Amino acid sequence: MKNMSKILDCGRYIYLPRRKLAGYAIKFSPESLLKTGILKEITEILTDNKVPILFLSLSRPSLGEPLDALLFVDLTDSKIDERKLQNELNRVNYVADVKLIKPIFDGMLVDVYFEKLSMGSKRAVLFREPLYSALIKETVKRLGSGGFALLYHIGVFMGKNVYKDYLKILGREDPESLIELGKAFFRMSGFGIVEVVYVDLKKKEALLRVYDSFECSLYKNEKTPMSNLVRGIFAGWFSELLKIPEVKVTEIKCIAVGDKYCEFLMKG
């Protein structure tokens, strides 16, 4: 596996001390999705006023629904002020509304407009490494081997629920497509990169590799494999795919012990 360090910073904040920053939450009308030239109008307004774009993000599109965007800009070298720029953006075709987001203190601009995140119509939350590291490692530290078991069983329930959610998204029982969707969402969520070595539905067996597992990357120089949460997720997910009560998952390789990837053998 090459190019393992493709990183997208999804943090909705910027810290640039002594710069005049402004943020805008832009709501486009439902008709905007299939129209062209809307972003061109916005960038022309910014260009004409010498306002550089620092951050631009669009929500996941859905036909017939409004589209949200988050825009961060730097007004330091521009003659236009934040309110006038807001008014200019409001005049763009198919823009329904624009809300101003001000810095919370000098140079620190944070998205405090959108209070909830979603992924695929379901609410989502972001856990930076200090948070999920504390969740995983402190569970083990406080409960010992019982912490490993707890993380595993939590993972099993997560895997079962995630499979059912993917089934709703896909709308049909198609093992190959469900596996591809699972791989893509696992990677998109920052959990790691899954490589399917093989899946044998008749034998109810599978071998997976995970590169840069978010869980096992928390550990270094361990003597035994350290995946419990992810191992549980695979156990729950594949038990639903294979339509059996339980799948045994063994981590036979792990980056925590110095391997290049974590490898999981699943048997029904």
C-alpha cells in the first residue's frame, strides 16, 4: 500500500493572530444544486475586493434540499468590511441566506454556527486523538483485561448497527457492494485503510488487513496485538453479513508490535 499519509484536515477553525478574519454560513436554495456559475459569482466578489479564501466546505448534496456552505476569509488587506461582504454574498443568485461568524478572539475563527454534524443523514461527532486515546487507553488502564473485553463488546454492537445502517443506505442485500461501502466509510471516517485479502461466504471466512488503524496506532512496542474495538467492529459487522450469531476474529498481525499492518482472520 502506497501513499498512506493522505490527510484531510476537517477542523472548522483557523487561528491566525493579528489577521482580520470572518466566517460565513451560506445557505443555497434547493434549486442551486444543478446550477452552474454560483461559486464563480462568489469568488468574483472576493477577488474584486481582494479577499482571500482560507476555507470553503459544502455539505453533502441531496436533490430537492437546501445546500449549506461554510466560508472563512481574510479581510485584513481588503477595504470591504464583514457586514458589507455579507450583503454582497446575499445578492448572489440562488443564495437564500448568509450568516456572519465572528472570531471568538483575536485571530481565532471557529464555526460556532453549525452546532450539529451529520454523515449520511445520521448525526456524527468528531473525536480528536486526545479524546479517543483517553477513551481507549483509560478504559484499559482502569479495568485491565476487563477493559479489553469491554472495548471488544462495544465494537461488536457498533459493527452490527453499522452494517444495518449500510444496508439501509444501499437498499439491498448485496455482499460485494456492502463490503465496498464498508471499506469506503471506514477510510472516510479516519479509522484506517481496509484491504480485503479474501472473503469466502460459503466457508464463512475472511481475511482483512488494516493499514494505520486509529486504535492500534496509539500503541508502540507492544508484545501482543492491541486491537479490541476494531476487532469487535469486524466481528459484529461480519456476523450480520454472514447471518450467523457470532464470528471469531483473531488479530494475527498488528502495527503495535511492529508489523506493517494489522491483519484480522474471521471465522464463522
